[in-house]
Amino acid sequence: MKAEYINPFVDSTLNVLSTMAFTDSSPGAPSLKKDNLTKGAVTGLIGMAGSEINGNMILSFEKATILSIVSKMVMEEFSEINDDVTDAVGELTNMISGGAKKLLSEHGLSFDMATPIMIVGQNVELKQLSDHPVISIDFTTDSGKFWVEANLASA
Amino acid sequence: MKAEYINPFVDSTLNVLSTMAFTDSSPGAPSLKKDNLTKGAVTGLIGMAGSEINGNMILSFEKATILSIVSKMVMEEFSEINDDVTDAVGELTNMISGGAKKLLSEHGLSFDMATPIMIVGQNVELKQLSDHPVISIDFTTDSGKFWVEANLASA
């Protein structure tokens, strides 16, 4: 995955979290993902597919982080990861990948998005094909961390 | 998901397993998936995305089933789910969804595929958005069962 492909995911994440969940977040430096485990308590993933490029985006939240974000999004307190919370993770996954899609189209990269799948549980073994390196970025918020991972390569 | 969209996944599964892994399999009747858990010991999933239609395909294997299939595919014995086996699950996921894509294009439905993600572990909680019903089909082979799940709806 080319380094310049990752910034649109960072920019879209900051924008979606700020406008939809009134949450400021600061990104760390991008790094190559070295293990195959889900990092947070709940994870959204979505396929991106075009005739020239394809891959996946993964968004994984610590429990406290996602409960705070969803509580702000829907203006109701959540204390457990229930169906409303996993649906919100799916919507965030849609919105962030949709924002990145718009930004990447300015680089001439076009793709459509599949529908999100949400995985509940930390340290779930989640692998991609051995020749598909995944870039990971950690984000810090007032209520905890979350991670954005993406791989996008020539189809 | 319309019922006629599921047959191409069944036909492609029978074809890929027979030609790539010399494995005959018999499909059960399609049913609506009622829980959110992975059924087999290793699961491949792939996003399908077009301008008019999108969704996911999920392929989940009992351990004995996938070990037998991969052993036949690469003509080498496997006794554990290692990286070679998960990569083979990814390739099968690619080939089966690719075959279904070709058949569905004859119905005027076009989409591209993302890249596969493999999940290791049974009973992993794997959810889709609440308004995206998933059709599940169980297949029986000489060495055990596997499942194909698909949802495909207007984008």
C-alpha cells in the first residue's frame, strides 16, 4: 500500500469523529501491522473494491472509547456493547471509508464499498492474505484509544 | 437479499471445490442466518461492491473439512490451521465469489470484490448491520461440513 493512500483515511477519521460524535482525536504515526489480532473490544471492517484497486479498512475501538463516542452520537448513555453500539460502529466504518473514498477519488482512485461487518471481542485472529501488508494508525481520544487499519493495492 | 441471488453462490461453490480441490459437496436448503457467530474453525469473508449492489460473502469450514480440502488443493498433508491453510481459505473465498460475480453479471448485476479476510476461531461474534439479512447454506462433504453465507442488496 502506497504511503500517500493512508492520509485520506486519517483525514476522514478526524472529520467523521469530530462532526458526528463531537470527539477530537489525535493520530499517531502510521506503521506496518505486525500481528493478526483485533486490537479493540469491537471492530468494524469493510471491503473496498474497484476495477483497478481493492482492499479493506478496519476500525477497532477500546470499550470505553466506543461507549463514549456512541453516547455522544445518539445523545443517550451506553454502558455495554449491544446491537445499537455495533450498528453505530458499522455506520462509522461506512462514513469513514466513504470520506476516504471521496478524497482518494481526487487522486484518480475509484472504488465502491461493500457493507460493514462488526466483530465483537479483543484478540480475535483476523488475517489478510500474506502478500497484503496492512498499515495501522492509533488514535487517542479523551476516553481512550482506537485504531484504523487499511490496505489498498492494485486489483 | 433476493432468493435468485443465492444460486450463483451455490453453483460457484460446487464448481470451485470440485475443480480446485477434487471435493464433492452437497448443499442443504438456504435459510436465514439467525445468530451472529462463526460456524466453523476458520472463516473467510469478502466484500462485494458495485455502484448498484453491495454486500459480503462468508465461507466457514469445520477444521477437518478445510484440512482435507487444502491437502487436496496443494497435494501436501495439513494437520493444523496454519498460514498456508488460512491463505488457501482466502483463495477459495476469492474464487467462489469470483465465480458468483461472473454468474450474477448474467443477471445484469455487476460488482467488484474486495480482498479476503480470514478469521480463525469458532463462535466469534460477527455481525452485519441489523437491516442486512444474511442467507446461509450448509454443505456436506466426505470430510465434514462447511457453510456459505451471503448478503447482497441495493447499494
